[in-house]
Amino acid sequence: MPSSETKWLLITLWLLTWPAASSAQQAADRSIAQQPNSAPGIEHPSAYVLGADDQITIQALEAEEISNKPVRIDADGYITLPLLGRLRAGGLTVGQLEAEMTARLKAYIREPQVSVSITEFRSQPVSVIGQVKNPGVQQLQGRKSLVEVLSLAGGLLPEAGYSVKITRRPEWGPIPLPTASKDPGGNFSIAEVSLKRIMEAKNPEENILIQPNDVISVPRAEMVYVIGDVKKPGGFILSERKTVSVLQALALAEGLQLTAAAKSAKIIRESSTSNRTEIPLNLKDVLAGKTTDIPMYPDDILFVPNSVTRTVLGKTAEAALRMGTGIAVYR
């Protein structure tokens, strides 16, 4: 067994080397957090890139002149501090700014220790528009993926489509997606992403990191409507399909009520002249296979009247459209 003197020597050596080991581990952690291929959505304060209008608070031992005072980064990316004067903060990570301030403070303090915390994020806005619960400007506050930014906007509305469009400024390079292309003026990179494939984990690579000043647009989904004497009337999202058949639409509506006038159904369709076309449809024959099942296109309305009122159909189109306003939407 080692002697008492040897034990005390080992303990002393461990205590002397422990701070250095801890610092090395912290540096390694910082390096991992700053790697561009680290997992989306991981936030590390030292890796955050500061920008104009961010507000920071500085903690510096033996430098009360600059400690515990909120400082706003100006439009040019600079801050002005006692002792240190004017120095650039925009474009630096929090860790880089801490290192720069530590180096400058060495002219006044033997071993300066500086810590920078972010009290307000203002420099990384992202616009989320369209069919989300809280459209508007969101702040990234670190690394955020597409799905995370949509969550910040409150998530999708029921009538949202299954794809989303991203527009990106040229300083961030092209959007890293196969569908990316430039706008006609060549000033922006534009790409479309299938949210359905991301949510179903069929193509998680499309859940890309969002960059400052990106515009995320969630369009309204294309829908068909089934209203009238059916079990579940409403609007039905077409998903990635461009059409559904009448029987498919009727299945989505869970079939006919017992009182439905199946022979007097109609498809109401918008025409190019802004007029509505009514297509008579004998659902009884379609269900029996005696008549061809026909396709329904975006915004088509399948209207199934009640057998009690089947003779009162003079204003079928208008009544159907009124019924279609504010009805339930099913994905």
C-alpha cells in the first residue's frame, strides 16, 4: 500500500491539475457546439453570433465600470465601454467577444475574468407568414431548425398545406436543398420543403437550419368540400394529391346519411369565368358501379341534399357555398 506521504502527494497533484482539466473539457464542449454539423436546434450561449440591436450584460471582476450594466449593440455592430472604448461586437460569437474584452482588460487588470450574457435577442429575425397560429417576426435566439421555428409561431393551422416555402438572402448562400433555385431577379434563394415528409421522418434532412432574415411561407392547403346530408361534412385537405375521386371524397365524409337524396347530388366547380358550374351527379349509380367515378379538383364542392328538401334546389350552389363557409377542416 502507498505510504501516507505518497497519498498526500497524489491528492495534491490531482487538485493542481483538476482546474486545467475542467477548462479543457469546457473548451472541448464549446468547440463541439460551434461545429456547423452539430445537431439542429442545439443552443450554446458561447456560440451565439451577436448582431445589431442585441442587448448584452457584462460581468468583469475588478472592473466595476463595465459590470452589470446593459449595453445595446448599435446599428453598425459596435459597443462603447469605459476603459475599453469602442469595440466591435456584431459578427462575433459571445465567446469571441469575451476573449476580445479579456485581452483589452489586461492593460488594466492582471488576470481579468469576463463573462457576457445576452439579455435581449434582436438581431436574428425570421418572418413566418401564412397558415400558422401566430404569424409575424420570430427571433432565432441561437440555432433553430425549420420545425422549431414553426413551433415558435404557434404551429400550423388546420387549413395549412403540406409544403412550406423558404426565401433566403444571398449572404447566407443557397438553401441546402435539391429544390433550391434563385428568384427571377437572382437576389434570393428559394426552396420548397415537404412538411409531410419531415413529420413522417421520411426525409429529416429537409428540416434545415433557418438563418436570420429568412422568410417562411406556409400556404393554405388545397381542399375539396363535402357538405349536405353526409355523416362528416367539411373541407378535406388534398395533401400532396391534386385530385380525389367522388367516392374517395365521400369516404372521407364517412358516407351518406339515411335521409340523403343520393340521386340529386351535385359537384359545384369554379370556372375560369368566375362563374360556378353545377355538375349533376347520381351518387346511387356511382356507388353501385353503374356510373364512372369522376375526379374532384381543388375547391370543388360535393353537395348532397336531404331527400325531404330535394325539390327545393333552385339555389343549390349559393346554399352550398354558404354552408361551406366556416366549416370544419380535416387533414
